[in-house]
Amino acid sequence: MEPIQKPNAKRSVAETAQPPTEARSQVFPMISLGWLFLRIGATAFGGLGAALALVERELVTKRGMLAEADVTEALTYTKLLPGSTVIQVIAYLGYKLGGWPGSALATSAFIFPSAVMMLLLVAGYVASAALPIFGLAVNGLTAAVVGILLATTYRLGRSNIEEPLTLGLGLVAFLAGTLLGINAALIVVGAGVIGIFTLSAATPDQEQKKEKSR
């Protein structure tokens, strides 16, 4: 009789909790992925805040295809790169769901509606920009975007800032960006370095909790 093989107890929580990219792409077909990001791109008025709110609602809350930690990671990593943050976030999340094809499809689908709308707006911009109602509409949209950003920040912070130290880092980063005007990439890199030396003392239970949330 062959001995019973015991499971390898040394497997990390990340290996057992998070399916590989191929498994995710099989669960989420490419057609559905493209259609979803096409709808997000067509309704994400307000830029990054609106897009993150829609992504969180569609992929985290309704479908459970991503964790809130995935959205936070995407936002954190892309802050280190130049260019449009919202496009980079969509490309990153598309890669998480479907590899390189998913990234290309999600990015293209997200950009397409806004590109078409911009071409249509350019045609009538000269005639409408001088109208008082145009300025009032822009002011209203700006206020709504600020509110969406605050709501998204609150949701992401509530699910990812779980310790006094991370709360302190978040407050310091906020003050460094608002009062001192420090570049966002420098703030993210600095917080990452601090996290390496200070958050490494987390207990095993805390580490397992973070891995399971991914």
C-alpha cells in the first residue's frame, strides 16, 4: 500500500487563496470583459474617481472578480508611472483578469467611448463654450467629481487601512501632497520604503488576513 501523501503545509496562503491569471480569464470571457469595460468607459464621467467607483462596483461588489486590494494595488503601482493614471489602472486590472490580451482589450474598450464623444464635442465646442449654461454645467460636474473621489477614497481606505501605522502613513501622505506639494510618485516610493521597515513586524494572523482578502 502506498503511503498517503500529506498536503504540503508550506504552501503560502497566496498560492491557495488567489487563482492564477489563466483561471480568472476562463471564468471571465474576453467578450464579457470587453463589454464591461466599454460600459465603464461610456459612463465614467469625471475621470479617475468615477472610473474607480464603477470598477469597484462592477468587479468587486457585484461580480467578486477582484478584491478591493487589487484596485488599491493598481492605483498605488500606477502612481509611480507617468501618463494617465486611469488608463494605467484599467490596463493593470485587465491584465489581472485576462493576461496581456485582457489588458489590451480592457484598455481599448475603455478608451473607445470617450474618444468618440470627444470627437463629437469638438465639433460643437466653439458654438457652445460661449453660452453661460455651459460654464454652469462644468461647475456642477466638477463638484460631483470631487464628491465621487472622496467616496472612492473612503471605501478604499476603509478596507485597506487596518492599523494605526498605515493610518498614520495615509495622513502623512495626504499632508505631503496637499500642503507641501510633493510629487505623488515620491510619496508612494517613500511610503513603500517606510512600510518595508515598519510593517514587517506584523503578526502571522495579520499577514494571512491580508492574503485572504486578495
